[in-house]
Amino acid sequence: MQAARDLGAADVPGGVSAACTVAQWLRHWLATLQPVRERTRQGYADHVRVHLIPGLGQVRLTELRLVDLRRFFAGLAKRRNRYGKALSPSTVQRVHATLRAALNEAVREGLIDTNPARRLRLPRARRPHAQVWTRSRVVAWQATGQRPVVAVWTTEQLTAFLNYVREDVLYPLWWLAALRGLRRGELAGLRWVDISLETRELTVIQQLIHVNGRLRVVPPKSEASQRTIALDTETIRLLRRHQQRQHLSRLDSAGWVFTRTDGQPIRPDYLTYRFRYLVTASGLPPVRLHDLRHGAASTALAAHVDLRTVQGQLGHASIVLTSDTYTSVLPELHHEAAEATARLVLTTARKTGHRLRKRTLQLQRRPMNRPPC
């Protein structure tokens, strides 16, 4: 392999020269990538096209060094996205993960001896925790426009939103997202065959994603995401009425629960845009469509649903993920916990004080033993 590098012309499997540039290798890697999820492949391709090739593409693969990566990622952390904001640490971490995966394959192909990306240490991306739109946060948002990265409505705010969108054709979808925590791709990919109105259950077995200008049906995000969700009587009532409207409009022939006006399935990104418009029009503090998953978990906890059940509802493989990410407890639960703690302490104190007073009275009433004369 060293001789091939010295000559700079030896071929390796797949027809890529050992003297190729980083850009040439990344394109080859994408073209020969083993089967991965469509969304993962799209993410890799975006990172390669937008960041890695412009920043590192001209460097020869065999000459790529750790110092090059440090310089590149330092600049990447200062870049602005299309909204004028600096790239988040999590985005930088994902770009790094893409490069690391591509260079790992170059090592396996014998193009390079070691992967310099494995030795690069980046600032750790902290998972944002959802913050509830309390009165003080709403006032601050109205004054400055600043909002939490991940925000959750209170129960009153959620109720106000659902009342506002009650006449929207997608009202049952917003209801399912808010109360049952389905992802937007799961909602878009939902079919009537996946719902049993008789047993009041909904089964998530697929989702819709939008890749390269096309809608594609793919499996849910993970194995745990394939789940059966219990439905309440109000949800069943809404779905029955929605099904009747579809039938009258002849939009139920394809079997999708939520459709466009022509009966075709809805693009997941349209749901994001539509939800954003409705939230703005309602005048409520902003939350993202995905934030409704956080709210669904918090609302379930406020209704005293146990954490294991919430995990199953959201389709998480780990209860730790459910606890750490999606259970931003609503203010009323904080107050309930504070009151319960105080009650425990005060009750214990009263019982202890009662026992001490009783013991004191017993000692006072006991006759004293006088010494003999």
C-alpha cells in the first residue's frame, strides 16, 4: 500500500485511485454506501455537499491530517445557517460523524492507515431540555422575541390552541400529535387500516419521508417506534367524523387518514409549515410541531401516567431517553411535588411532636421515688 501511495496511481476496489482527493473519495463513498435508512443517506449527502467538499475537498486523502480537521471544524462552528444563526454544536457533531464514517471506510479499503477524524475532539453537544411557557417566559418573549430552543405549552395553552384550530381540516392530526405524541412522518404515513375504531387502537408500522423531491414509505425510526397506541373515546369520535368527511368528499379511496384535497398523502414538511402558521395566527407563544411530543409526555405525566407507559406511547427504546428528553414536567406537577413534600415533613413533625408531648406528660405524672428517711 505504501508503494501505491508513493506512485500515486494504484487502484483500489471500486476504481478509486489511492491518490484521490477527499472530494473524490466522499463521492465514491456515497455512491457505494451499504444499505442505510433513506433519511440517514440524505443527511450524509447534505453534509458532504454543503460542508465537507467545500471545506476539505481539495486535500488529497492520504495527506489529510488532524490539523486540517481542527481548522475546518473551528471555521464550521462559526458558520451561519440560512436563518443567520450559528450552526449548533449538534449539527457540527453530525458533520463530524459523517466524515468519520467515510474515513473509516477508507481505512477498510486500504487507502489510509488511520482515521484522523477519530482523534478529533469537539465540544460536546448538550441535549436541549424542554422549557415550559410560564407567564414570565411569555412576557420575556413578547418583550425581546427570544424563545427557548425547545418549548412546551402549558395545559391551558394547549387547550387554547386546540380550540383555535377546531375547524381546521387537519384538526384530528393536531389532536393526535398533541395528545399521543406521534411524529410528523408517522402522522403523514397513517392509513385507516392501521386504526381500529372498534378496539380503540392505532398501530404505527410505517412513516412517510420526503427525499429527493419524492414521498417514500419507509419503516418507523426504530424498532421500538413500531408500536400500538391506545386511543380515548374523544379521539375515536374525532376520527370517525374525519372518516365520514373523507368518504363524502371521496378522498378515502387511497386509504390515507390525512390527505391533500386531491386525496394524495401530505408531505411531512407541509405539516411543519402549516403548524407554524396556525401557531402564529393563534397568538400563542411559539412551539415547533416536534415540540408537541415533549408536551404529550408532560401532559401524560401531569395526568399521572407512569413513565414506562409514556415510553411505549412515544416509541422509545430506552426509558432514559424518555425521562431526559421528553418529560419536561409541567408547573402544576412541580407544585404538587412541593406540597406533597411539605405535607410529609409537617405530618412527620406533628406525629413526632405528639409522641414527645405524650412522653413528657407521662413522665410528669409518674410519682417520684423519694429516698428513705
